[in-house]
Amino acid sequence: MGNLIRAEVYKLKSSKVIYILAVLLIMLSLFISFWFRTYSGQRIMLLVFEIQLMFPLIIVIGLLGASFISNEYKSGGFKKYIYYGHNRRRILLSKGIVFTIVISLLSLIMPTVTTLVNSVMNGFGESGGGSPGALVFRAFALNLLVYVGIASAAFFISMLFKNSLATLGIFFGLYNLYVILQALAMNNETFRFIYQKTILGQIAIASALHITAPQIWQLITVALVTTGIFMYLSVFSFRRMEIK
């Protein structure tokens, strides 16, 4: 599977999409730092981790999913791998691993840039009694786990749709759905309890200033289970899919 992973990495390195997305995220980060220029590094870090999925990141995921996964049906990439005798499970897992890693790295651009810029301007700020380094490590590690789970779900969605425009449309719809789900969770106690047990519900936990050990274990469990389920569904569906 190592050769397949290297092939997928080469495809991404040769694509302009990932570089354009990275530059746009950096520019957006600088704009956010300017807009919230009175915030400390700690405050902007936790804010950005919590809000970035509401618009920029979900669109980034959709664009990457459309170009890197859905477009493989049209370009013949999947068909070529199968023709050369590669196992379907390995084909999908290699693409899924690379996709998840790239989404995870892109998801760290905004928190990293804004935290650095605002820390230079206003200092990092108080960290609630703990060391600033421990807070930064915890926030980045837990949010990264959440993004891995979200990326696995995004990978499954992108793999199902063989049309890039359809994939983009789905992710624009998911943005609206995410906003609606958050509103429902804020206004309905029963729905909030259920929502907090999903991968999207872990974002607020990962971005909180104070967090308990049970919350950490819940987040880790939900992220790993979500990743496992969606990767299994992706492989299961792809092995039964007709590739033309």
C-alpha cells in the first residue's frame, strides 16, 4: 500500500488546488487576526478552533473531496488502479489516509496563524491555572482528533458521488445543516444531549478552556468510532461499486 500512498501524495503535490486552499486559509487567518485584534493568543485560538468548521473548513473539505476523490471517477484514476491489479480496499484506504492527513493539516492553518499573530500583538493570555504549552497541546491534539473523524465522514460522502459538482453541492448543503443542528442543540435539551455524543458535538468540548477527563475520553472514543465506521462504510461501498 506504500506505493499507492506515494502515488496519492504525488497527485496532491501536482495539484494547484491544495496550494490555493492553503493560501486562502492563511489570508483568512490574517483577516480574522485583524478583526479580532484585541484578543489574546489563547482566546483567538479557542475561538477559531470552534468556529472554523462553520464555513471555511467545510468548503475546503468539499473542494478537496471533489477534486481529489469524486474527480477520480471522471479522470479514470480508480479504473486505472483496478486495471493494474490493485486491491480495492488498499486503493481506498491509501486515498483515505492521504485525504485525512491533508484535511487535518489544513485545519491547523487558521488556529496556528491566528494564535501566533495575536500572541505577538497581545500575549498568549492566562491559561486557567495550567501552563500555556499544555493548553496549546491539548487544544491542537483534541481538535485534530475531531477533524480526523469529520474528514472520514467527508471522505465517505465524496466517494459516493461520482460528480464533482454534486459533491460540492452536498457540502454547501452540509454547511447549512451544521448551522441548523447547532441551533437545535442550543434550544432543545434532548436534542442537545444526542448532539453532544456525535463528532460535531465534540468541537465545543475540544475548544473549551476547561475540560474534564470523562469529556476527553468521550471525545477520543467518538472520534475513533466515527473514523472507523465511515472508513468501513467507504471500503464496503467501494468494493461493490461499478467503476466505469
